Amino acid sequence: MLHIPLFFLFLQYPLIQAGGYLELRLKSAFPLNATVEITEGIYFPTNKRTYSMPLVPDETRILTNIPVRFRHPGTVLVNSGPVEKFGLEYETIRSERWNTIQMTIGPDEIHLPFTGFRIDIKCDRNWYGAYCDQFCNADVAKTINRRCTDSGTLGCPDHYYGPNCDKLINHNWRKCQCQNGGFCVSSFSRHPDPTFKVVKDQLICECPLGFEGLKCEKESYEYAEPITVEMFGRDHKWDNLQQFYNRSLVENELRDLDRF
């Protein structure tokens, strides 16, 4: 019977604080002693945290599990440290977001000495939704042949639907015409009483990051500003630095993690 497991599935909800974290990936063509500052706010930053990220050429370094406050602005500032041969004292990459929500920040191109830059805002385990504020216990869901959807409701395992999750989803159905890479899944509505027996599901579209709407037909609002890059160098090597800047724009190797 579904109503008993459902009770335990949501039993921990009032006892655990919702949340998520920031994950930063960096990659460089040169050895760097990079530093990273992460703050809340933009014009009046608070809660500043500083991290050291030494980089080895052509290897991706990951800084993860940095707590964030959802529904608040935030800033990430990366400092490259010096690259003497080009007269570079340091380069800064600044990323500002006006609202913290599940998102990915990764430009198509990046300036050397960096060859890769990517920020991901993710949910903690068992928290779902755009603001990571919907609780669903994924382990308990599996024990009753269910899964947690992206919005934090219960659903049938992928490709199935129905009260007993025994019917195959036909992705050609009109009700399942998800767009922009959306995926048709089953979802049981959330009920205020966790002991209530939910017996009927509906088919919904789970949208990839960057899209929303019933069929993932709309682009999500872009809360992150385009990154800004500045280079600083010594006066007597200004010509070298200017040439380096003009030729330093390269493809961001971390924009799509599946490509490299």
C-alpha cells in the first residue's frame, strides 16, 4: 500500500533545512596559483570566502560544496595570479548573478591563461525544484518503485506511468510533446497530508536547465550577467600584454562537459 511509505518519504521534511551549493570548474593552459572569492550580494558583498585553486596545465580543478543562499544575488571572482612571459600580473574573471537558482554559468569563449570556466548551482541530496526547496527521499522512493521528479514530487521510474507504474510512456503522444530536450515523465501530485493515498499520476515534461513551461517551450530568465574579464600587467611589458589579450580568446573547454 502506498500511503505508509509516503508518510516516511516526507517525514523528514520539517527536520532538514533545504539548500544547495555552488560548484566551480577551472582549467588553464599554464600553471597558475589561482584564488577564488565567493560572496553574497553584488554591490555590498557579505560573507566573503576565499579559496586557493592551484592549476596544472590542461587539468580541470573543481571547487565544490560551497553553500549558497537561494533567492539572493551572489558574486564569484577568480584571480589567475601572474604569467610572467606575457607580462601578466593577474587576470580576473567576475561572474555576477541577480538571483540564486539552479543554473549553469559557462560562456562560449574564455580568455587565456584560462581555457575553461564553469559554475553550477546544484541542489543538496534529496532536495529538488528551481530553488532546491522541495524535499523527496530518493532512497525511500526506490523501495516503492518510484522516483523523485525534478520538481520534488513522486513519479514512476523513467519510461513508465500509471497507478502501478506498469504502463509504457509513448513519447509520440500529443500530451508528451516536450520541446528543447525536455523528457516526458510521470508525476503524482503532492498532497498536504503525507498519509493520503495518491493513486493517479499525470504526465509532465522535465525541462533541462535554461528552459521552462509545460512543454519546455520557453527559455528561462537569465539571472546571471555575462562574465567580465580584466587583465593587469606591468607598464614596461604593456605591449606584450596587449598582444596577449588580443590573441587570448579561446573556446571554453568546460562549456559542455560532454565534449572534452
